[in-house]
Amino acid sequence: MPSVFWTGNLPILVRMMANASNALAWITGNARDVASMKHRIKLGYEGACSKDLTRYDELGLKHFTRIAQELLAGVDVTGKRVLDVGCGTGILSSQVLEHGAASLVCGDSSEYMLDQCRKKLVERGYEKRVELQHLDAEALPFGDRSFDAVVSGMVLGLVPDQQMAVREMVRVLGEGGVLALSTHGPEHYREAVEATFKASSKRYVFGYRIEFWPRSEAEVHRMLAQTGLSDIQMRRTNWQDSFEDGGEAFDFFAATSACFWYARIPPERRSEESIRLRDYFARHGVKRITQDVILARGTRL
């Protein structure tokens, strides 16, 4: 089940506000309605909540390419059958293929993201080595030990039952295979999340537990260890992306997060809410956004 209280780092007063909302969400049952949580995430990454998603690669390609390169450093996928869980637009998938994977299954819950991934990989001539699959990370549609390697880039923090997702990735991994994943650390997007909590119209989101669960290195390590993986290696990397102004910072945040929480806002009010948030970023000089990425990998015995 998802955590009741906020799992990222925020200033104490903002954390108190967020956790009051989370507590109400638990009491009313909203924080336990996992199906609705998954549906809101899916809506976001289908582009149903905000047109900002159409700029995902335009604004986020450099960012996610850096994470993909760091994730695959030291991971041998040459000649192997690989699964990418939560492939998005195919940024990590492209890197896996460039590293010599024999075949790759790109899986995601969003048909929009799968379409973007397909276009990208076809343009690069990889279509004969690729299969695309709609999937739920908590219930992968593959048999046991189906892959030589499993990768997942910045997806785990958006999954309600993270331990189940890790178990599923290990279940489909063959003997001696490697699981390599990156996920959101407690400081990830801290400035943007804080600004959004402060500026959002509370009437729409109070009593709503946002579908974003950052984790510490120790928590991610424990998830991998509980599946029986061996040779677990952990690394955490932090940096700040700087922008010309707050509006540009908001555009990056909106595009890469897909604004999935807009699903709680009436459709006719979403444009107004987006303008409100962008204006807040600009007026308060939110020009830097922290990136806190946990990189983990382990081997199945």
C-alpha cells in the first residue's frame, strides 16, 4: 500500500499541510483507492490532464538521458533480452539498444508514451529488435525468468505498491540476470513540489494523497534485498537544474511530471490552475530544481 504521509523532504510547515491532507485522504479512503491512483497517473501520462506532456522530450530529453547513462554504467546488456519497465518515450530504451541488447520489450501503462517510444525507435532503425507492451508494473504480463536483464528509469516513485513492482521485476528475471533501476530520492523536485503545494487551489486537492512516493537509499536497498537479489549496489546522485526564470522552470516540471494531479481538478479549471502555478513559480523566482536520483542494481541468483 502507498505511504500515508509525505515521503519527500519539505519545509516543516509545508510538510504539516501536506500530511494533514494525506491524513484526511486516509480517513476518507482516497489514500487506499489504489485503482484510482493508477488511473490518475495513467491519465497524466496519456496527456489527458495537461498539454505540457507534449513537450516531454523537448524539455526533458537531456535530463533523462543523463539518468539513463548513469543507470547503465557498468551494466552489460550486450546480446541480451531486456525488459524496460515504464519506458516512457524510449529514452532509456534507446540507450539499452545502443549498448547492444539483442532484443528489448518496452513496457508502459500509457499508450501515448508507447506511441512516442515506437516512433523514436523506428526512426533509429531499431524496430526489428523491439516489442512494445502495455503493462502494469505491479503485475507484469510475462512468465517467470523471461529476461536476461530488467531496467526501469524513474518509475518506482509513481507506483503505489513499490515492493510488489520490484518483486515482479525480479520474478521475470532469469538466473544471473541483473535488475537496474533509478528512482526518486527524498529531495527530488523539492522546490517545484513545495511551490506546487503552496500555490495549488486547496479546494481541489485537500484530502488527496498525491501519487508520488520518493524513497531513501536504505528503503530502496531493503526492497531489493527482500526479493533475494545478491550483489546489490546503490548510488545516489544529486544536482540542480537551473533555468532562466520561474516560468521556464515550471514548464520543465509540468512537462516531465505530466501534471497528473490535475486529474483532481475539473477540466474547465485546469488551464486556470496551470496559469496560477506558472505565475507563482515566476513571481517567487523558482529557477532551480533539485534532482535527487537513487541508482540501484542487483543480480538474481
